[in-house]
Amino acid sequence: MKQLIHTYAMVLIAVIMLFTFLVSYATTQSDRSDVNNQLNQITRNVTTAMGGYQTDLRRMVLELFPDQVKIDSMLDYFYMDFSKYYTQQLELPQFQLFPRDVEKLYDRYDGIRGFVVTLDATGDIFYSSSDNKMGYKPQKLPDISKYMIFTRPIMNFESYKAVGNLYVLMDYEVLDDLVYQERFMVEPIVFLLSPTGNIQYEYNTGNGIELREEILERYKTREPLDSEMFDRYSYQQIKLSDGTTLIVAARNYDIFMKSFNTYAFTIMGGLFLVGVLLFVLFKTFGRYDDQVRDILGTMESVRTGSIDDRIAVDNKEGELFTISSAINETLDSMNRYIKQIYQMEIRQQDINMRALQSQINPHFLYNTLEFIRMYAVAEGVDELADIVFTFSTLLRNNISLEKTTTLAKELEFVEKYVYLHQMRYPNKIAYKFDVAENFEMISIPKFTLQPLIENYFVHGVNYRRVDNAIKVNVYKENKRIHIRVSDNGKGVDDDTLKAIQLRLEESEFDLENDKSVGLVNVHERLKVFFKDQDYRFEVGRSENGGFAVLISFIEEDSDV
């Protein structure tokens, strides 16, 4: 049966792949034809626009210089200062003012951004822009590289020789719009090249950088723009009437990606169909085998130590469902029994600890420590006296049998605990307690913060550093009181952090991990104290890369 299923699956995949290949080939040929139509349309649009610009330029020259009188007026403008030129023109029978004639062209023709007139004999320049239509005679021509430039010579009617040139400046956006509206297939690449190889216009969104460099290199070495350089492109190349060369191209890679995006849905549909058919096939004939394998796999996992694994029963049928449910119930009972035994061991250890504490004579210990402290004071060793006093206070707090305390007393106890570490490692440890006002009298279980601080000194502090720091924040947010303990220590990796979070969720003690035991112990006692539903215990990383613990609970259920 399995061999028959495999053979059928191979035949099915082969048929789907053949169909996909045929669809892909047809789609590619259709898209390539559409891209060629796109390039032809762009070529026609740009050619028509360039022809229109040349026609307008001829009209502009005829309107500015229809006769020798206009030519002479333009030359007088260049050779005289404006006041003398203006006075001279007023004395003529027909008033001629060259800058005014230029200004009128802006109203007659759309898209003009400026004019430049140069004289061959002197090299003088007249520059007019849309901001200063009357123009002026600059010493140096401003930067006009941002414009598309069309030029035509100015002829002297008497000598029939060129006296200069008229340059018309147009916005590139005019051609950009013509190209942009034809982007229905792929991003085109358009170059308009002057006879000398300068790029007069370029539409290139980044896909034509290599082609641009190759064109410039060919012009630089005076090599022809032949078909070899267009091997990776579909293109159109024509020479316009003014000597400029128009190149419109599209990368074959872009055409392929366009086609692929089209027939990718066919491929995905075919693969999905194959997947569905194979799934139904193997689901129908391999269901029983899969169910047995699932049961055996789960049992093997439990045997190797994953006692929380369970057999999925939602996909089991008949007698396998009954067997799976019975095994799961047995494993649940075993887990409950193990936890009960562990909880009993914890309670027994607590009873033993209390019995041990009750056997110690507190007065003897306190009197002895007080004698040592007073002896240190008498000998002038004040620092030792402070250390003994702090230790005596900690010992008194540890021996007392109180189950609850206030936040202020707990912080005072923690502060003394940190102080002893500071004495052992001077100038290497800093701490800060930031407690919001009126929160000092909050009731919490005894030894809530001390295990968290102790975890830092056991697992997080680095005594080779001098900037070790731990901080306790107590603040209120959204009717909840938050107690946050954070440090800048070694922190934990992702796997360890996930493991700790899992143990907190499942209240599972890990006897080989001291940090886990301390955190779970605090968490369990707080759950009982705050009735569980109004209490949260979260662990993570601090903003400095260390370890952080956040305890929060509803204010109305706490003794504020």
C-alpha cells in the first residue's frame, strides 16, 4: 500500500510540474510581447514630444528674430548698458526691446523654465528664467544642469552667418510624465543622448545603472552602441532628426520577475493541490499507523524524562482513543503524586528549620554579638562594630518566627544584607531603593525581596567590575502596585530565561538550579498571600542587560 501511494504521488507531481512549465512558458512569451509594446509606446511618445519641442524652438527663433531689425536690437542689448539701450530703442521709429520679446515667449509656450542666448563673437551671455523673465547678462552662466536643453543657431540676415545660439530650458518632468504613464508592465530605462555622448535626459529608477555606465564608456572610447551591450535587455534605439539618440530598454530580469509574479500563483496553486491530495491520501491510508506512532513516541519521550508530555487524544479513534486517555490519566496521577511528595518534603524542611531555630538561645547570641561590637568600639574599630551590629540585626530578623512584614522593614533588612556585601567588596557594589510615597507600610510575606537580592549576589554580580548595581522600585500604575528588582549583572540567556518562566508557570522546582528554587519559592508564597488572582510574578532582562523580577498586585487587596 505504501509503495502504491508513493508511485501515485510521483505521477501526480510530474503532471503538475509539466502543467506549470507550460503555463510559465506561455506567460513569459505573453509578458515579453507586452513589454515590447510598452517600449514601442514610450519611444513614440518621446519621439513625438521631442519633435514638438524642436518645432516650438523653430517658432521661438522666428518670433524673436523675424528680421534684421530684431537681430540688431539683440546685439545692441549685449553691447550697451540697459539705460542707453532703452533710450536708443525709444528713439527708433519702431520700439524694439529684446528682453520684453523674450518675456512674451513664456506666455505663448508651456513648460519653459528659461532661455539662454550666447554670442559667438564675444562669448557674452543672456540668461532668463521663470523667476526673472526679463533676464540679465551674467558674467557666468548659472547651473542649468537640472533642465532639459534645446538649442538652435541665430542667423544674421545680412551675412547669413550664425551670430550666436538660442537655448531653451525645459523641465525633465515633461518627459518623466510621458514615461511614467507607460509603466504598466516593468520599470523602463530611457536615455536621450546628444551627438557628443552627453546624457540629455535619463529615466532610471536604479535598474539601468549598468547600462548607463556602458553607454558612457562606449562614447568615451568611440565604440558603436551595438547589440552586444544589450544582451541583458529588450530595447528600442532610434536617431532623432536633431542628431540625438533615443534608447528605451527594459531588463530581461525585470521581465522574468514580472512573468514569475504572474505564474507564481499557478505554481503555488499546483503545489497546494498536490499537498492537499497527498495529505488526504496519506491521511486516509496512514491514519492508523500515525496514531500508533504518536502513542509510542510520547511514551518514549516520557521514558527519557519528559514527564509533562501527553498523548494527543483529539486525533485518536476507537480503542486507540481509550488507550491514550488511560495513559494520560496515569501520567497525570503520577505527576500529582510527585508534586505532593515534593511539597511534603518542603513542609518537612520548614518544620525542621523552625525546630532548629527554637533550639538556639537568642539572648546568648545577641549578648555575644553585642559584646564583640562594644569591644570593637572600645578598640576604635568602628567599621567592625557596624558590621557586627548589621549582622546581629539580620540574625534577629532570621530567627524571628513572623510570617509577614512591611515593605519598609523588608527593605531595611535587604539594605543591611547588601551593606555586608559592600563591606566585603568595597567600592564595587551600589544599590538604590526608589519607593513611592505611602507604600512603606504595605504588608508582604517575610523574605520576599531577600531571595531576589541574594540571587543577584550568587548568580549575577561580577566582582571584577566596579559598577555593579541593583535597584528596587516600588510604584503604582493602573491601580496596581509594582515591586521591581533589577540589576546590571550577567543576566541569563534565552534558553535559561524560558526555562525559569516555564517553572514559574507550572510551579515546578528545579533542585539543580538555585536561582529557580528561590524564585519559585517566593512565587508560591506570594500566590498564597495575594490569593493568586490579583497577583503577578514576571521575570526578564533589565534595560542594562541584567536580570529583572516584577511583582505586582491590586492595591485594594493589599494592606496599604
